[in-house]
Amino acid sequence: MMSEQRVAVITGASSGIGAALAHALSRRGWHCVLLARRADRLKQVAAETGSEIEICDVSDADAVREAAARVLERHPKIGLLVNNAGIPSHGSFLNASPERIEQVIRTNYLGSVWTLRAFLPGLERARPSSLVNIVSVAGTTVVPDAGPYSASKHAQLAFSRALRAELRPRGISVLTVNPGPVTTEGFPQSRLVDKRSMRWAVLTPERIAEKIAKAIERGKGEVVFPRWMRVAGIATALFPTTATRVIGKGDPGRDAEIPKDAGGG
């Protein structure tokens, strides 16, 4: 057992932001435990970073509790928990299947709740410790034709903000991360990348991971990457009717890509 090492648990770590975070944190001396559904991809990332793995679907509360029990038996103290797992939904509330809507909510929102509750004893034993919730700019505003995804991210954002006050007395800090467009396996962001004038707005998982690692080290509470995308959330909060109308006029259609891939694993 590596009790002397700082242990970080990352969900959705088989690709995208989660995999990049495993690399960034490992370089900083963290011993990572990676959770995801795809065993083959997870094993590859683990081999590259010297990490441990647990195959787990965070939308299944029982599976999360069982995985957490195994991890906490090996590592009673968890210095950092990153809720990164998530899945996309390109359909609207009117055309997406009920099963898909439920799965998006269970994974993107409830998955974070189940994971935090399961690993809370380890975070408390390691205090001061940290929780990082990878949300999305979609949680601060509306995304055309991706209503279920936005709703799941709005819920996850509220969850993360509420926890900041709830966990402070327990010695656990909370960092909320709201990324904008990130090019990943699940979201190549081709609509933006294909336009030279918009390529600057798309970030890589590696760049986001470095920014997150630095935000953890600096004790940040909530960040938006890139920073200029804060405007969308502020506009929606102050002028919800106007913002919705403007965004609706710019609806790119059914094939639109939502802002980020949370790295569903």
C-alpha cells in the first residue's frame, strides 16, 4: 500500500480530459487511481502514467460503492477526487429517447454525487484534501439542441457550488471547472476546427489538464476555460430571456457539437 504517496482518483480517465489529467497529475507526483468503463483504454493510460485502474460505470451507484471500497482498502486516504466522467447528448428534450435523457442525467450529474459520497471517507482522512468537478460552459448557459446535456451540467454545477460550503468545515476544498470547446475523441469539434477563424477557440485536453492542475495548486474555487467564455454565463444569468433568444437564433442544427467532452470513459 502506498500510504505515503498523494493519491488522486479520476473518473472518466480512459480518454479526453481524464486521461490528460492522469498524465499531468502523475508528473506532479500524484499516484492516480483511474476509473472508467473501457478496460482496454484505461489499461493503456495506466501503463503510461504508472496508475491503478478500476472498471466502473459511475451511473451505477452500486458499482461506484464497490469500486470505492476496493480503492479505499488499498488507499485509506484520498487527497484528490476528480469527477470527470460524462457522456454527450446531441438530441433535444423533444427528440432524444427517454432512455438517453435518463442516462445523461445519471452519468453527468448523479455519477458525481455517487462518487463523492463513496469516496468521502477517504477525502476526510486525507484532509486537507480536494474535490474537482469537471462541469462545462454548458452548465452556465443553454446549448442549442442539447437540452438534456445542458440540464445535466446545470445540475452538476449546482451540486459543485453547494458542496463548496458544505465540505469546507470537513477540510475539503472544491474546484469547479467549466471548460468550453475541447477537441477529443468523442468531440472532434470539427465545426470549429474546420473554420480557421475559430480554431483559436478550441483547446486540447492536455492544455485543459495543465490549467486544471495549476488551479488546484493555487486553491481556486471556480474557473472557466477559456476565460472569455465567462461572458456566456454572465449574460444568461442577468438576461436569461434575451440570451436564450440570441442563442436560439444561432442554433446550428441537429449535428451541433456541445462545448466539451467530459471524458465518459
